[in-house]
Amino acid sequence: MRSSGKNSRAGDSGRDNRGAGGGTSRSKTGGSRDDKQKRAGRPRPEERRYDVGGSGGSGGQSGEGGRKGRGTTARGGAKGGPKQPQQRDQRSAPARSREYETRAEERNRERYAGKKDIKLPKTFPGAEQEGERLQKVLARAGYGSRRACEELIEQARVEVNGAIVVEQGLRVDPENDEIKVDGLTVATQSYQFFALNKPAGVVSTMEDPEGRQCLGDYVTNRETRLFHVGRLDTETEGIILLTNHGELAHRLTHPKYGVRKTYVAAIYGPIPRDLGKQLKDGIQLEDGYARADHFRVIEQTGRNYLVEVSLHEGRKHIVRRMLAEAGFPVEKLVRTAFGPITLGDQKSGWLRRMSNTEVGMLMREVEL
């Protein structure tokens, strides 16, 4: 009996040992299964945002209400639930409910109910703005860079329609607004002003049907049509103005404004001392009296004289006729100035664009 007991105890112990050994081997595999089950029971970090607990999912804690687990509504394709596509930027831009969107739309409608025609401010990018910035107009007219033109405005040297400009960025209409710098009118880009030193033998017309050389031959490459201001005799040289500003051309030649023209004439002497007085008092011509505003002798070489005559009349051959009536026929005649515009050292046959200062002086001369 004892031996059998020992044997039974040994058998039991052997079975126990085998059971322990078998349990150990089973525990390794079973333990991994338990770990998987435990991990399966834990929600993933991205799943913890959602309440997936409920009525008994395959991996959920159905016995405890309100707890989270893997149910049929689990996100991310977990076991026991359908795999659903992931949404982009869920954390940065959570989805809004339809109710929220509806309320926001209603608020916007109430806010802009009485403002159907919203007018954007002129400074809004892309909005239609009237006119051009003053400094841009001045820069295009030749007063320097835009920064230099802004400095002119800062120095209170610019006026628009009679008012001095005190702020930057003022918008103007170059065609209709009167812009002045230092009291002189600024010519806009639509007008052109040229001074030509007309050679002798050139006809004072823009076209000549007889094919003679004329003023139009000097401006054939201009974009706009120009016309001459006044006339010069064919044999008379000197300055003549070309422009497309009709009102200015009209006033420069109208007797009302009395724009002075200056001529240098070569005559043969000797001449009396009172020749200047005679010309200023008036010389009787066939079409009435003609009077000079100024007379002086510039140069004398023997009996050859260069004299300067200024007058504001513009009748045909007026200087030649006056000197010839006084007894001194003109051998050569050159007009050296038309109002404030002087010939200077401009060569014969050369055409130059007048400066803005010259144009401003011309306009002030005729009250433009």
C-alpha cells in the first residue's frame, strides 16, 4: 500500500510536473493570446476620441455601460467593426454639422440684408479708380522720377485747379484738371510742343502741293498730327513753334494777347540815331500803322548793321516792310524769339521738344 501510495504520489507528481510543463508551454501561447486580447480591448489613441462603447461589440466591454471599447462603430478598421475611410485633417479642421452651417448662413443673410450694393473703397486693390496719381502725371511730363515729384508736392510747389496740394496720392484728370508747378502749367501727355529753327527757303505750311520743302517734312515720324503756330516768310529763318494744342496756338497768334516776337535783321547803313524812335512811333504802311516795341543795334561792321526789332504784331512781312519804308531794306532776317521761347544755339533745321518750363511760360503768356 505504501509503495502504491508512493507510486501514486509519484505518478501524481509526474502528472503535476507534466501538467506544469504542459501548462508552461501552453501559457506561452496562451499568454500571447491573452496579451492580444488585452491589447484588442484597449482603444487606439485615435479611437479614444469616439465613444464606441455600447451594446456588445465583439471586443467591447458590454457589461459596463459608458465604457469605451471596440464595437461595431469603431474607427480605423478595428476588429468587430467595418473599415471606414479616414478623413483628412480631422484634428485641425473638425467637421461642422449642418445645423451650424445653416445658422451661419442665416446670420450672414441678416447682416447683409440691406447692403446688396456694396461699394468698395477706391484704395481697395482691383477697384476701379478714377484719374491718375499726381506724381505719376508729373513724372511722365518730365519733372523727374516719381520720388522727385513727391518731393515737389511735399514742398508745396504743386497746385491743382488753383489749390496747393498738401497730400500724396491725389488723383487727377490730366485732360481736364489744371496742374501747375511753381505757377507754370504742366503739359499733359496728350499734347506735344516743338520748336524748329526753320531754314531759309522752307515754306511755312505742313504740306505743299508744289512739292517744295515745308514744315511737315521735319515731323513726318510723329505719332500725332502737328500744326505750326503763326508763319514765317519763306526767306526768313528762325524759330517757329509746332504743336497739337489748338487753343494755345490760337491765343499765341491772336492780337488780343500781344505775344512779342523778336527778330534780328541785317541792313546796310549808315542809319540815323532816331531810327528806333521812328519805328516805335509807328511807320505808315499800306494796311495801316505798324509800331515796334523795342529796337537796338547789336553789331556794326563798317556800314553793315545787325539790328534787333521786337513787336507784337503778326502781319505778313511786317518787319521787312517797316524797315524798307524807313529806307533800310533787309538783306537777311532771323526770328530769334517767340514770346519767352528763344532760339539760343539751336542749329538751322533742328527740331527740339520744348521743356515743361517753356510750355508753362507760354501758357502763362496767354492766360491758360
